[in-house]
Amino acid sequence: MISKFLDLGLQPLANKYLNKHKKLSVTKDELYQLNVCFDSKTKIVSISKKIPVQKMFNNSYPYKSSMSITMLNSFKKLSLNIKKKFNPKLFLEIGSNDGALIQNFNVNNVICVEPCSNLARITRKKGYLTYDNYWNQALAKKIKKKFNTIDVIYAANTITHIADLNDVFKSITELLSKNGILIIEDPSLLECIKQISYDQFYNEHIYVFSALAVRNLVKKFGLELFDIEKLQTHGGSLRYYIKRVDNKKLKIKKSVSIQIKKEINFGLSKISTYKKFGEKTIESRRKLISLMKNIKLNNKKIIGYGATAKATTILNYCNIDEKIIDYFVDTTPDKANKYMPGKKILIKKYSLSLIKRVDFIFLGAWNFKKEIFKKEKKFIRNGGKFITHVPLPKIL
Ligand code: JHZ
């Protein structure tokens, strides 16, 4: 049974930052209803309205993975591990973005798949074979014809962005060698629910995975989880290591049953847990609005830091506009001088001077809190304060 547990209202597409010269208000047909549901049979959590991929991932996709040192370090560490543990002759990344991971591999060993052609151009320029296609069976067949099978297939923050999971896994099994490994990583549903980070839900995040859901999902394709790594990235992610069931060379590690047990004990297989999360989200919204309004009553200045896709959900769900947040700062070139989706809040290209005379900074990129705090020591020393909504709205 599929049950709705969260209604985040009408939302614009995240990552669709509005140009200054265009009409600022989004029209009704540019908004979609963001509901989040739980399927008690498969244990999959998903948003109810699926937006056509071309609308989300095209030749002007602004997000670049290499904008944060945290992600660059995480990918560097992973590349060393992959080489050490699996030493793949051919490594394929689905959703290679601007090459933050594959830049650690030799050009001859890597195949990139990236449907956003502005990003595909970047890895191609660096010499990596890049298909600017959506991941599907037609593409898998095309790659198979040329390269036969692949030893390691990897996808970070990508599989959860594709609606047709059957097609995703059929395409992967088509290409994966007999003893091949599939590694996927995505934000952890357990962490999302625990931390009330409801902003993990937006149009691109069609699914937020739990280990429970992934275990059920891959089974249908003759695959199984053999290891799970916990990561600090994106507010707590899980890295799933998956193999063919008939590959008996790799033993199933304890990490799998430990994570599944944790999720069951927390209640991730029960709708009541999600309903509670829905209620806590409403409370979180109330607290964040009241906290920010109180600050504004004292005539203080708030700006946003990190014009994230996640922030789109918060601003639109909480109806936070330019009267509350003066502007956002962000290092991503393609977000600069645009407006936050659905709100008239300008995004400025990050510079130190932009946070100088500011009293409060709302962490749009709360998932990079550590990295940002390290960078903004001076702001903190001078009495500046950060605001977060995770796990609860508060001033830090
Ligand atoms: P970040 C995107 O989500 C979209 P977002 C996507 N759907 C997804 O799954 C995740 O990424 C992985 C900026 N920044 O990573 C850079 C600074 O300005 O939380 C980014 O614009 N200064 C594919 O957008 C944003 O913050 C800094 O010091 O929610 C971070 O975006 C740092 C560290 C970041 O993802």
C-alpha cells in the first residue's frame, strides 16, 4: 500500500534558478505539488509527482559537484579504495557531473555518462569518454556493443533521480561483468527522518533510499548488497556495494545486517514513523518562521549561504522571501545573478565582502556546515551567527 505522509505544497523546480531579466514570479503551471509517500510493500519512499527528465537535467544544469572540498575529498578517498579493492579495467560512472570523482582515474579506464551536456562537455574536454545521454537500456546496449562488460559501475546522487528503477537496474545488469561491482551512494533515509531534513525532498529527489528499500529493489535483478559504508556527506549518506547473487567470491559483510537492523528498529518499515516525521516537519516550519521573524523584528540582516536545491523546498514550504533573507551567496558560477526558484531572493557570487555586515547567515548548505564554519571563522569571531533548521531550527 502506498500512503502519503508529507505535503510540502506547491513547489517550483529546484535548480531552475530564474534569470534576472525574466519575469520573476513563477506561473501556476511551473509549480508542482510536492507530496511524499511510503510504499509499505517495497519500503520505498518517493515523491508522488514525477517531472519529465528533460525539464530537470538538460544543457543548462547549474549544480557542480566540485564546488565543495568535502565532496572532492570524499571522491578522492573513494577512488583510492576502488583502485585498491577492485582495480577495475573499466570503470563507468552514471551521472559524472563535472568530473569530481573521475578526475582521480586514468582517462583510458573511465566511461562517463552525463545527460547534462554543459557538464558532459567539461569531462570530455579533460579527455574522458563521455556519453551525454540519460541512463537507460538503449545506452547500456550501445556501451556493451563497444566495450562488452564493465567491472565497476558507480553512481552518486543519481539513481534516486531516475523515475524508472526497473529500467535503471536492467541497464546495469546488462553491462556489469560476471564478478562486477555496482556502487551507489545517496542520502540516507534514516538520517533524513532522524534529522527532520525534509528539504531532501524536491523534484530531483524522486526517491530517498533506505538500505531496506535497496535490498528489496536489487533482489529482483539477481543482485544483492554485500557491504554498506556510512558517509558524512549530504547530511549522512549510505554507500551501497552490490554484486550478483551468484558471485560467491565476495562475502556479505556484517555492515549490511547492522544497517538493516538499525532501520527496522527505528521504524523505517512502518508508516507510523513517517506520519510522525510529517508532524515534526510542520513543527519545524513553524519554528523556523518564528525564529526568522523575531530576528527581523530586531532589524537584523539575514542572508543565505549555499543556494541549494534543498533551500528551494524550505523557502517555498515556509514562504520565506526577500523581506526575510536579503540574498544568498554561492560559489557556483551558473547560479550567480539569478533568483532562488519561486522567490525573489537574489543569488550573489560568493565573496567575503558580502558577509561582512551581516548579522545572521541561514545555512542553505547545512550539509557542509563544517566546511563553511572553517571558512567563515572571521564572521563567527566578529559575532556573526548561523541559522540552521537541521535537526531543529536554531541559532548556532
Ligand atoms: P549541495 C544538488 O543538491 C542537486 P543541493 C542534486 N539533486 C543532489 O542530489 C545533490 O546536489 C548532490 C554552494 N557552496 O551539494 C555550492 C558554497 O557556495 O548541498 C552549491 O551550490 N560555498 C544533484 O543543491 C551549494 O552550496 C561553500 O563553501 O542541495 C551546495 O549544494 C560550499 C561548501 C558550498 O546540493
